[in-house]
Amino acid sequence: MSRRSGILEFAVLGLLRESPMHGYELRKRLNTSLGVFRAFSYGTLYPCLKALVANGWLIEETDSAPEGASAAALTGRRAKIVYRLTAAGKEHFEELLAHSGPDAWEDEHFGVRFAFFGQTSRDVRMRVLEGRRSRLEERLEKMRTSLARSRERLDDYTLELQRHGMESVEREVRWLNELIESERAGRDQRAPGPAAQHKNQSGDTGGLPRHRGGSRPDPSDDTTT
Amino acid sequence: MSRRSGILEFAVLGLLRESPMHGYELRKRLNTSLGVFRAFSYGTLYPCLKALVANGWLIEETDSAPEGASAAALTGRRAKIVYRLTAAGKEHFEELLAHSGPDAWEDEHFGVRFAFFGQTSRDVRMRVLEGRRSRLEERLEKMRTSLARSRERLDDYTLELQRHGMESVEREVRWLNELIESERAGRDQRAPGPAAQHKNQSGDTGGLPRHRGGSRPDPSDDTTT
DNA sequence: TGCTGATGTATCGATTCGATACATCCAGAC
DNA sequence: GTCTGGATGTATCGAATCGATACATCAGCA
């Protein structure tokens, strides 16, 4: 259960909180709804689901008898497992939501955390946003240093690569600034309550930092895996 | 030797073409000079180096006797292996450079390919740039579709995540457009020759697409691994 | 003197990927 | 009518990769 699967677990719990789902659908959601960030494979998802069930956070229901009442057991229907969040699972997810430790703003986690900001308390949101920002600023600093050190021996294309990379990070920081700003502005004004549906009021709230970048393996790509 | 190691091989060969290096330095370069894209671990790099040596594309030289002439073998000095490109290796790299197949514009490859554009022929550059662009446009299309399908049931933060993701990709496309533009403009005007040092002439050439996004595991992060 | 941190090579277990097998169902072509 | 392709759906396996760590040398510096 390394860095990665931690966030998978979080995402699965979060998605199932909304409604029970099949593994298949879960994977699709993971790779589209949750922002362009990461394509988890079945080889990762199914073991994760099993682990969550073993922990008592999920239960699996075989959705038998889709039509006729008796047809169910008769035909020896295919498995079709629907995963549902248990009370314990919900509680566990709530705990995870409340964490705002450093890894919440690492690349692998931030996008998913952000996707569930709707059910995250305002102060945790703030901490994560600010943590993310300082993380990126550190990164920028390092990029600047290393660029300064090596500028001379680099050719144009490499330089352009560097420049563009930095610009992207800078853009992301600006974004975070807007988001933080708008969180500050909205203070005590809007309840942090779960799943607020305030539908993009006036301007727009700001923006979210592109998680793993605007380019990833193409989550919506239905390469079976 | 899956998708990934293919590009590692390419990058290693390319870096060693410039000058021989230790594995350690190689890794550093991989994670900084080559743009913010990917942190390869030693567990991947060293096996890769061995494979390249086995193929005859590299030779390893133990850089003995750093100071005194005889001190070398005496103390049983530490290994310190310098990798150097062989003629065969150089030839192989040249071949790789000439390829412009679909995977050249996949996320994992594009950044590295771009970093070596200095020694890539103009038409290959064009093909890769255009391939990349259409790849991203496909992606955008899918994102739009999936967003349209699910817009209603998504909360603000999720929506914002989507929006930002798309915007990043759009930005990247614009970038590619500028790059393609400027490649077209410079046609027959500047020799495609290796490592052109035309130092960012007037405006700027355009930009390169952020490879794995403006945010990656932090290549310059000296977490030993 | 001894400490710390950069340089440097190397490996190992755990995780994750990518491909694939297999099965069901439906819609549209023929 | 039935056949075929594609979406849905569960599941596993070998290979690739990661992340951590061990180990060793050397420079600076307190």
C-alpha cells in the first residue's frame, strides 16, 4: 500500500459514497470524472477493492435478478458485483477527508483531494491549497536554480522545454492563488457543508491546479486494460 | 522493455552522445535538464545501462587514477563507471531520432523527443509536433464529450477540475501551434543541422508542451532513490 | 577529529502496469 | 432471424517500475 494505492483507496471510497457501483464503472469514473490525472488499471483496482472489503469498508452485493424474480440463481448468472460503502467505510472516508498532511498536496494526491473538496471542510481545503502552492513554489525555485546553472550548455529546444515547464508551474500557482483568494472571500459566507451545489455563481471561483498536468495517458482512452 | 524503458533508452543514448557520464550524473540530467517530466529511479536506470552495454551501444570505462598515476589499482578504488557511446550506439540513436511513429507523441515520449529536437531533422520535428497536436485534440474532444454527458451531476469543484484540465490541454495545443508555425516560417532558412545554436532570436519560438504536465514528482528533488 | 552532505554504484521487495482471457448483452447489418 | 462488433463486466499474470536502502568515497567545516 504505497503512495499510490493510498489515493486510489481514497478515490474509491469517495466515489462509492455517492452511490454503489460496479468495478467497471468505478474505473471509468476514476479516469474521467475525477479530472485528467491518472489511469488506474484493473490490476490495481480489483485488488484494492478486495482489500477495502476485507477491511469492512465496503460490502459487495451480487446484483442478481435484474428482471424476473426467480431468474436469478437459475441461470447461474454472471457475477456482477456492486460495491457499497458501509457505515464504517463512510466513517473512514470522513477521517481521510479531514487529514491535511503533506502528501495531500503531492502530485499523486492533490487532484483527487481537490475533486472531493465539495465534502471537505473549509480549513482543510485551505491547508491543502496552501500546502500545494508552497510545494509548487519550492519546485519553481529548484527549476530556476538548475536552469541558471545550466543555461549556457543547453540548446534552444531544451531551453524551450525548461521555459515551458516553468511557465506551466507558474500558471498553476496563479490558479491556486485565485482559488485561495476565493476561499478567503467566501469565508463564513457559504457553509462548508457537504456537496454544496452553488453552481458557479458569478465569475468563476478560480481554478484548480492541473493535477498530473494537462497531459496524461488519456484516461478516456478505452484501451481495455 | 515496455513503453517506458523505450524512452529511457533513447534519453540515455542522447545524453551520452554529448559526453560520457556516470550513472549518477545521468540520472540527474534525466530529471532536470530534460524538462520537468519524469523521475527515473536507479532501479530502472542501472538495468537499462547494463542492457545498452550488452547491446554494444555503450561501453563502460572505469575512470581509474584520478590523480596519482599508480594510485589506481593499488587502493582497490571504488568502481566509478563512466559510460561512453560506441559508434554502433551513435548509429542506433540516429535511427531512433529518425522515427516519427505514433508513440513519439505519446505523453511518455514527447518531452524527451522534443528535448533532442536540436539533432532531429526538420521533417521529423514537424511530424512529431503535428502528431502531438492531433493527439491532444482527440483528447480534448473526449474530455468535452464526457464533460457534456456528466455536467449535471458534478459539483463545482469537480467541474473546476475538469475545466482546468481542459484549459491546460488547450494551452498546450496553442503552444504546439506556435512551434509548428515557427518551424514553417524557418523553412529552408535555417539548416536543420545538429544542435543549432540560434539562441532564441527575436520573439520566442513558441513553446513546448509541458510533457507530463507542469507538475511531476519533482525531478530535482533529491530524495536519494 | 568527527559530522554532514554530495557523489557514486547497486539491489530488493512491493507495487503497478499492460495485456489479455473470458462472459454477457444489445444494436444494427445483412 | 441471426450474426457481428462493441460496450459492459470480472479477473489474473508476468513484466516493468518504484521507493527505499545499503554501501562506499570524499570534501568541507566546526
